[in-house]
Amino acid sequence: MQITRITVAAVCTAAAVTLAGCGSDTTADQHVHEGSDDHQVLEPLSPQQLDADQTASTAMGMVLSWQPAIDESKADALIRARSYLGGGLLAVADSGTRAEVRPDADWQQWAAAKDAVSATCVRAESTPAAPEGMRTVVIDLTCTQTVLHAGGRSTRLTPQLWRTTVTRTDDGWRLTDYRFQQQ
């Protein structure tokens, strides 16, 4: 049940950021706000309330969710995930510069079509065991991106395996590294 709630939170976080294009303050609980129009905006869980797995899946869901018609590059997604980042990733997000990021082969096509890409990530079975009490842990994630076409259709892309590193700080767990893994 816990993994389902986290997956839903990650999907909703990515979708809210991707589709609404607006940020909100994070709170300790997830809240739904109904506006005068026909959609809902879901606020993400506070990074301070998440465990290591939840932090990795939420942060990577945000990092892999893009708005090609609006974003200059994938680096904009990293900046949106700032509150879940630590170490070198946080430094890159805070630098204000757009990191050299390899563009996706379909980026220009998605931008021209005004498509968005939303990602969901779940813990993979390949995650190495970590002794209890570790301040830094490695978590493998299976991340699935879905292209949300402006016309209302969606296309699910092939799931990918990502190896992440999360570190416990005084302010909760933070994503400090991620690498694509060949399957």
C-alpha cells in the first residue's frame, strides 16, 4: 500500500508540475485544491516527510518529467526538483546555469507538438541491500515516461532502470546522484 501511495504521489507531483506549469509550497500532507475550473492541483509531499525510497522515486519522477515546448532543456526539470536534491545535484540546480544535458532524440518533435512528458518511478528489485542506519543508500528505480500529447492521447515509453544515491541530511533524505543503467 505504501509503494502505491508513493507512486501516486510521484505521478501527481510530476503531472501537477508538468501540466499546471506552476509550483506550490510543499506541505507535510498531500492536499487537493479544487479551483473554479475543471481540474485539481495536487501538492507534493514535503521532502522532510519522505523516506529514502520515497525521496528517490519522487525526485526522479520530477527529473524525468519535461515540458519541451516550455523548457530550455532537461535541466529545467532538475531545477523543478530542487527541494528533493542534495550535494552536487543541488549545486547544479542552484547555479542558475543550464547544465549541458544530452537532449532526447524526440525533444524537438515534442516541443513542436506541445507535448509533455510525465514520469513515474518505483523501486526496482535490483536495489542493493543496505545495512540499517546508513546515511547514504543506493536505490535502483524503474522509471516509465509517458508522453502526454496535446490532443489528449498518451504514449507510454519503454521503462528504464536508473541507479540513484540518496543521502540523509538534517532536513530529510535528498537525491545526490543518478545514473542510467543498461538492462
